[in-house]
Amino acid sequence: MPFPSDEQIKRRAHELWDEAGRPEGRELEFWHRAERELQGTSERGDAAKGTPDAI
């Protein structure tokens, strides 16, 4: 799913926040993490899916 809706991101971010023990002041961290997760990209970005430089 390339473009998740704000509502989908909000629900997933809330799940991640809840699982992390509901820390205060980290809303954007969980929002961005949920967004990346729903877009199907890794924490390191799409470059992590590439091929190694040295073969």
C-alpha cells in the first residue's frame, strides 16, 4: 500500500505507542514509524532492499 490514509497511520501509530508503554513526547516518532511500516519501507529506507556494492 503506497499511500496509507491518515486514519490508517493514526491507528498504527497508536498501536506502536501503546506497545512501547505510552511514552510522552514521541508522537512524531511513532507517526513516522507507522507511515514507513504501512508504506512497506524499512527503518533504513528503500536502499536496504538494494544489492550489495561489492559482488
